[in-house]
Amino acid sequence: MVQPLTSGDPPRLGPFELTGRLGEGGQGVVYLGRGPSGEQVAVKLLHHGLTADPEARARFLREVSVAQRVARFCTAPVLHADLAGSQPYIVSEYVPGPSLRQLVDREGPRRGAALERLAVSTATALSAIHRAGILHRDFKPANVLMGPEGPVVIDFGIARALDSPGTTATGTTMGTPSYLAPEQLGGGEVTAAADVFAWGVTMVFAATGRPAFGADSIAVVMNRILTVEPELGGLEGHLRELVAASLSKDAALRPTAEELVSHLMGATVPSPTKHGAPAPAAPTAVSAAPPAPPVRRRRPSGMLLAGAAAIVVFGATAGAVVVLQGQQEAASARTATSPAATDQARVPDPAPSDPPVTQRSATPRPGQRKSTEPVGHLTAKPSTGRTQLPSRAPASPTPKATPKPTAKPTPKPEPTEKPSVDPTDAPTTKPPAPPTVKPTAKPTVKPTVKPTVKPTPKPTPKPTPKPTPKPTPKPKPNIYTAAGICGSGYKVIESRGLGAGTVYLLYSSAAGKNCVVTLSKYMVPGKIKMNAILQVKGGASGSNPGSFTAYAGPVRLAAVKKCVIWGGTYGTATWKSGWSHCG
């Protein structure tokens, strides 16, 4: 909702005329503006001052120019940037519509196709941002706008443009606490994986109305991010698995933004397990023909365990190829030295194809990444697995193995016919017809009865008990505060209870404004009628009636040394003050 400009707002920033206020947050104030050609734009005037430091100014403009290279799909393109005195401002495309946070607060969590579209669009935006060589650093529901053409990601690159990577003006970690990755809290290297973590928390908020690690005090949330598994709520199917992988506490185990898009479009969902666990595509990679393995190993080098030796870090693909080739050479050498053993191993060849997968998966990847010489050094424990791997080497001699067993079973039916003919010829001369009928009837009856009985009872009982126990959640406390909703600088000066709701009156001396919010005690999934009312004596008035899940408002109006009437509605209860708080 566009608010009128206040007395402290500039009428113009550079070539852009400011026509109203779109909102205010921790980084600055967002205005609705009009460009030289009459087009509507969003202008963000940042609180952060660059003072007179020429290097800081140059870095700001340089980083914004990088953000301008981000592909224009699922993002609000950055159009212009400059400085108004010491305050920087950034101009981007105007996207009419509420933020994801506002939409979930007012209409409830996203479901079904709407949630899928949101996941694809936001992952696509992150992929475009990362391809431009920048990180978002503050990905959250408030920075996803639900525009008329679909979800749009905003405010990318601002953190880097304002400060050195990962810090704000005060030296604290950039971002919103509930959406920070463990490595950001622990002082580790911040990479694109931190944005993927924030994407996962945002998807949980979109599906449940609550971040994956809660929205309590900063200390509590940080502890949960570092030590507790996320609460995924009602997320289901492949999206639940993908979000779980994105929220891995190990940054190397998270998918990239491009992999998010690929998996959301139908590829196999990555498993959020440690490096030793088997990957979904591993069985096909091992059972394939020998020339194929160099192409199939696609896990990134970042997936290495932290304690691996330095020589292992050469490359995941090369390491996998060297190990496989070494195992195949050992298998072929073993085949050449004992031909009798290989003849016995040819018949059960297909059965041992699975054990090599488990052996490869159980062996840590660093072992697979070593060169040919270290492979011999690391084969003390995996020797049991290598005895099974020769089944891959006899893949070429298998034509020899198949004719031998097939030649032996074919003569067996002939001896069974000979004894049946000999005894029948002795007592009676012409009974060959009856023996041919009896053997054919016996094999046809037995195989048809067995397969029909076994598969029917197994699939039916499993899916039915799962969805029944989860439909009666306890009422969740409201995660929002009046000061948090009104914005930075506002303090509560009076409140009034309305049943399970409370109306708050706040004031910001810096902005010279009052703010009114009606706040529910609990999150209301089915929504409830609420309103927030504010009227300035001799000035403007405003309200925000509707049906909401958490709060109504904020309604902000300039009221320096002026009396106000304030109040609100919660359900059927309504209250309104007289003229009060006159300065």
C-alpha cells in the first residue's frame, strides 16, 4: 500500500521524482518514483552513509554495476544507482504486489501448484544472481515480491555494494537471523550455498507461515540453526526432500541454485546425507559399461570431507575414474592368474553388481580421489570390496560363459524322455501319447498360482496410516511484535486489549510519526477480522481493515505535536480512543 511522502522525505533523487512511500526496513526507505520517461520505478534510499570515502563510493557503484548484469527473469532489474550526499540509493523496476511475507501473513501458507511455482521462480532467480558472480546475502520472504507476472526477487547485491563481503557497517553478519546459514553464524566462508540455505528457510515459511528454525530471540534461533534439525511442517514429496537438502548444516552437501531448478523440474532429488552415503544415481554408474564411468561422476569437489588429505582434493571426477580403473585392472589381473575361478564366477555375474555400489559408497570419496599410487596404499581395508569387483572385469568374457550353461540344460529333457519310453515299450508297444501330455500340464499350473498371491497384500497397508496423525496442531503463538511490524525506531507508548488481540500505539521520534498495529495473541490459520485505526487532528487518517492471520496494519501517519485518535478491531470487539497523546 503506497503511503504519502512525509515532511522529511526528499521530493526527488537524481532524475527520479518521488511520489509516495512503499515501505521502510532495516536498510532504508523504499519510494515509488517516476523516471524521466514517466515509467514507475522503485527507489531505495539506504540509511547507510558512505561519508566522504572515495573508495567506498567507487566500490558501491562498481558492485551495483555487477548487479545490473543479472538476467532479467524472476528478478527486479537494477536500473540505476547514485548517491544523494552521503546516502546511496538504488533504482529498480517497480513490481506492484505484496511481499511473500505480507501475503503469507494475510492469506496463510502457500499450497500445491502455487508453492511449486514459488519454489521454481525463486530458485531460478538465485541461479541468475549466482551466474552474474554475486551473492544475495539477504534472501528472505520480505525480498520476494508477488507480482502480477509471478514471484520476483529483489535487493540482490546490496549487502556487497554497501560493505566488505559479509559485514555491515557495525561489523555484524549481513542478513536476517532466521535465514542465516550456519557458516555465516560461525564466521566461515560465505558462498552461494548460504543463499541456498536461506531459500530453504523461505520455502518452509511459505508452506507453514513460520521459518524452519523459528522466529524467537536471536540467540535461540542461532542455536537452533547450529544444532537442531529444521522443522519442515507440511512440506511433502520431492519439495520436502529438496528443502531438507538445502538446509544441510554442511554447506558442501547443499545443492546449487542451478541444481534446485533442475530437481524442481523433475530431476532426482539430492539426498541430504554425508559423503559416504550412496547417491541415487550410483547403481547405474557401476553397472554400466567400462568406458562410461568418467562421465557419470558429477558430484562437485566441494562435497569433500573436511578431514581429507590435501592430495585428495585434485578432483571428484578424476579420483572416481582412477579408483574404478585401478579396481578393474586388479580384477582383470586376478582373472588372468586363475582361469578356473573365473569360469565359476561367470554364471553369477549379474548378482554381484550391487555390492560394488555399496563398497564404493561406503568408502569415503577422498579415497576415490587419490592418484594411482595412493590407491594401492589405501587398499588395506577395502580389500573385501575389491574381491567382489572382478565381476566387472569378466564383462567381456561373458559370451563364453553363456553358451556353456545353456548347452548343459538342453540335453537334460532328452534323458527324461528315454526312461519314460523304455518302461512303456516293455509292457505295451504303443503308449507314447500319454507321457507327452503329463509333463506339459504340471509346469503350467505351478508358476501361474504363485505370482498372483504374493504382490497384492504388500502395497495397500503402508500409505494409509501416515496422513492420519497430523491434523490437530496446537495454536501457535504470534511470532510478530508491534515494534517489528512498525519498523526501526518505533516504541510502544500505549496498548489496549481486545480479547485474544491487542491494539498498540507506537511513536518514532526520528520519523515524527505514530504507528498503530492490531496484533493477535496466536497465529490464526483460518484468519480473523481485524483493523488498525489512526487519525491525526487536523491532518490525515488511515486504517487497515480485513481478515488476517497475525496482525492488521501498520498504519503510520506524521503527528508531531498533534493529538491522535487510535484504535482497532479484533473479531467482534472494537475499541477507539478519544483525542490523546497531543505531543
